[in-house]
Amino acid sequence: MSTQDLVPSPVGPVDVEQAEAALVERYPRLVRIAYLVLPPAMGRNRRVLTAHALVQRALPRRRVPGPAVPEARRPEDAVDPGYAYVRGEVLRQALVAGLPLRRFAVPRRAQLPPLLPQVWGLRLFPRAGGADELALDQLLAGLSAAARAAYVLRGLERQGDAEVLRVLAAAGAADPESALAELAALEEGEVPGPAERVAAQAGPGRTPAPPAAPSPASPASRLGGASLLESPEFDPCTLQARPGDLLRRRQHGRAVLVGAVALLVCGALLGLPGDGWGRNGAAAPSYARNPAAEAALDPAKVKRVAPAVWPGAVRRDFSVWPARGELTGDAPLLRRALAVWARPGGAVESSATPGTPVGPPMGPPQLLFAGRVDAARVVLFHDGLRIVRYAEPVEGTAGAALDFARADGAEGPGASAVVVTRAAGNVRYLTAPWVTGTAVRDLLMPGKAPWALGRDAHGVTDAVPSPALAKGCARWNTLQVADGSGGRLLGDLGELVPARLLWGPPGAPVDATGREARAVWARTACQLTTVLGQGVGSVRAWRFARQSLPEGAGRAAWVCTRAETWRGTGSRVLAQFLSPDPKVPAAPAARAQDVPACGVREPRVLAGALWQAPAGGWYVLAAGGPDVASVEVTGGVTARAEGATLAAKAGAGARAELRATLEDGRRMPALR
């Protein structure tokens, strides 16, 4: 018989009062059921307390649907729905309590020692029974939790197999049929009975009790009798009390007393006034009293570079930016900005790009900008490693924001601009003093000329829609700056320092302002969303191969896009397939992170894709860089081609492994 064939009898919902009345009226019986189902390995004291705790936690908190109550054969056999519900809850918790604890799993409530009831200083256990009760207890110890529950339901509750299956299934037993099968095997003699277990455990030197003839009340006979189950041996409500380990209790009491005295002494010493061993213990003075920290928090000591420094400087980086903005002399604003940087409060909205430390300045930082932009007062600092932006509303100081971004190694084009504000989907930049002109170029419109972007006297640009704040990819605005040596293209990737957009092979990239670069970037720009907020300093695209497609479908191209971070790690590589149609966006073929492929250290790259020709045929396409001598594909498709490209006939959904042989004989796997 299967539990799927058992349909519970329809009963009405169970009220809390109905369940409470059933629990109070039949409390001893419910505790006995829990005690019998719980694993004997718990020990009798914990088993007793756990049984009482499970029954006391079985009450519902609200009106619940009726439990699975068996069909009554006679009116006097009807089961009270309240009792059936509480009994089912007790069985469910007892089955959970018998489950083993897993190392990394969160224990369930029934598996933990009960909080209540608790008895201190005494050990409680039921009164001892005779040899039959001992044999039955050993038999129960050898059964699974579900089998013990089935045994109790049949013997103590006098339920048939169909009702036992139904109640076990409702209580959450994993396999009720196996529980009955375990009992059936025990009855048929396939499992040693309790008399044999007693004999086996007697050991040498001990005389086991002589086996008695099976009787209806004996556990070695058919498992249906209730006389043993109702004996005092299994009554957790009639208990004996014995003291615990008195010697260990005395030792623990002394340890607790010594610990309490030590805690009081330490608390008194820590509260002593003066400069000795006071509230901060042996630590150095607080941050505000440290000389270096005081200098970092003093707005009068903030570094200000004069405007005449950068033209004669050897390097063009953030260290030669002059302090600009109408609020560079606002000492209270600078003091607030430095204090929030050192100790940001819980109400400060703080962000940092990956790999950027967010600690306080190690000394007085350099001031880049302090002024009003849109509806905020903004302060920009540079400490040699980071760009730090502090912003607060013009009215009041609530809603302050603090942003960190790494900028170490930024020089020339990489230090041409910094984001001042982002608001309402727009972004404003503060440009370097050597920038002579700014414009906006939409990467998705390569044929459209850039339009001029105005700047104020402090070098802050007008607002321009930012792709980092857009929900779609309808346009991708970039900042194009002129610095006297050419045009630079910078993209807002959601960070303080915009990323430089480049074009060309590793080791010899140029700014992506040429016609060929714009044509490729127009088809790959939308993939920049995958590197937003990752601390990217530059993104370079390189067309590493061209390929003639099968069936005369035209000539395609393969592009490798590599995003480099300021921190050096976390670079991302994306191989893309460009179909012959110039209006179709690039299709990602493979991507990888923290690999040297397509970079200065390892300029070689190999990528492949499954492509469908216009006529409907499927092909495996592969392409490698200039140093690739041959390409081979194995797995679902087997083919080899001399040169850097391969096209092999394949089926829809085919999977294959690609490898290339370089001109120096080395083997190279494809990007995945």
C-alpha cells in the first residue's frame, strides 16, 4: 500500500482551544509517545526533558486545517481532531529530533537541547522495569525513528497499517512504507529480536536471561501489544530523581566565582580616570589626539597646488592639479569633509570601487576641488593613491555621501577628468588644467560628429546624460577631451575616474577616435555594462582576425575587448564576433577574468562560436591572432585548418573543443 492511495478523512479546522484541551487531557500519553519515538541514545535524562518540551511546543498559534484523521470504523473509534493534530506535531518534532546533526547545516529547533523545561542539580529518569521492558528498549534503540513511531502507533495507539502510513506521512516521515517493512522484517525473524540482543550484549562472564516463549505482550512476538509500552519503564511523567556530578559542580562553581571577581576587578581598573590605564587601556591616544591624524583633519594643512605648477611639471597627473572651486577657502566645509572621511557615520552613503581602501588619510591630502555643483557642495581630495569625493546638500548636512576610487598610476590622459556629480541621469566632470576642449561623442553613432561640451571657469563641464545611469543602451555618450597632443576618449563606467577607451593590438594602442575604431566600438559599446563599477582604468578593443564565412555569406571579424583595472587584478576579456552586417551588434563568443590573453603579457587569443548561415546550415567558426599557425576542433565536431581561422560543418547545438598551434609550436586553448 502507498501513502498516495490514502486520503485523509475530511474534518473541520482545529482551534487553539480544541488542541489545548486535548493536550491537557492526554498530556501523559503524548509525552509517552514522544519518549518512545525519541532515540534512546540521547540518554534517559535528556530524553525525558525533550519529550516534555516537544509536547509543550505542539500547540498551534492560530486556527489550522484539520489533520489527517483515519476513517472511524465505529462511532466510538472516532479520533478527536485536536488530539490528532497535537499527536501529529509531537511525532513530527520527535522524528526531527532523531536526525543526525550535519557539520555545515543549521540545526533545527527540535535537534537542540530544550530551553524549557529545565531541572538544575538533578537527573530525572523513569522507574526501572523488568527484563521484557529492557529487551523492548534495546529493540527500539535498533530501529529507525520512523519505525519506532510506527511501532508506537500500532502498539500504543492501536492503529492499522493504513492509518499508520497516513499519520507518518502527515508527520513528515521520509518513507513510511520502509518503516512498516522494517517492523515486518523484525517480526519474521530477519532482524535479531530483543532476547537475542540481550544475549549478545551480555558478553563473557555475564549470564543472559533464559529466552522466554513468545507471548502477545512480548516484544519478540507480533508487534501489536500495548502492555509493555504502557509500563512505568516508558512513563516520563512518573520519574525518579538523583543528583548530578557533585564534584564537577563544585569545581564549576569555584571557576565561576573566580571569573566574576576578575571581571569586577578589570572593570574597576578600566574605569580609572587620568592618563594611566584608563578607558583605552594600553592603546595609543585616540585618533583625534594622534599628531599625524590631527594634521590630516586640519583644513589649514590641506595641500593646495598653485595654478602655475603644472605647466613646468615633469609628469601630468593628479599631483599637479591646482585647487579649484569657489569654496576652497571654506574651512568648516573642509573640516566636515575630512572628519567624515576619517570617521564616516552610519547615515553617510559610502561607496568604493573594488580593491580601494576606505581608511582615513595618512596625512594632509591634496585638495582638487571645493565648490557648489547643482544642489550640492562637493569636495574632491587626492592622497596619492585614491580620489575621494565628499558631497553634502547645499541646505544642511543630512544625506552626506563619500566615494572612494583608486587612481594610482594615472598620468596624462588617465588623469584628464574626474566625476564631480551624478544627478537625474546626468554626469558632470572636472577636467584637468591642461585640457583645452571638451566634447561629447555617442559611441553608437560613429558617423556623427561630436558636439561641444561647455565648461565653467573652474573646469566643471555642463551636464551630459551618463550611460552608467541609463536603463537601456539607446546611446552611449563619452567625453572627448583635447589636450594639445590629440583627442582622448573617456567613458563613464560608474566610477569617479572615467575609463580611457583605446583601440589596437596590445602594446601599441591608440585613443579610439579614428574612423575604424569608432566603427567597431559602435557595435561593441553596449558590452561595457559588464564592467560597470569594477575599478576599470582603461578598455581596449582589438580586431585580431577577419574570416570569410561559408556559403558566400560575406566576411566577418573577430574583436577582443580587454578591460584593465587600476589595481592590476580583476581584468576582464571578452571575445566578440562581428557579422558582415555593420548594423548588427557584436555577439559575445567567450569571456574570461584574470587571464593574460589579449594583453601585453600574452597578446595571443583564440575564440570560437556556433554560427548559422543565412541558408540555414550550422558551422563551428574559430579565429586566432596573427601568431596562430593552425586551428583544430575536437569533440562534437572534428576538423583542422591551416592558418588562423576555421569553419567546420556542424549540427545545431553542437559542442566542441578548440585549440590552436602557434608558429613556435606551442599549443593554446580557446577562451571560454
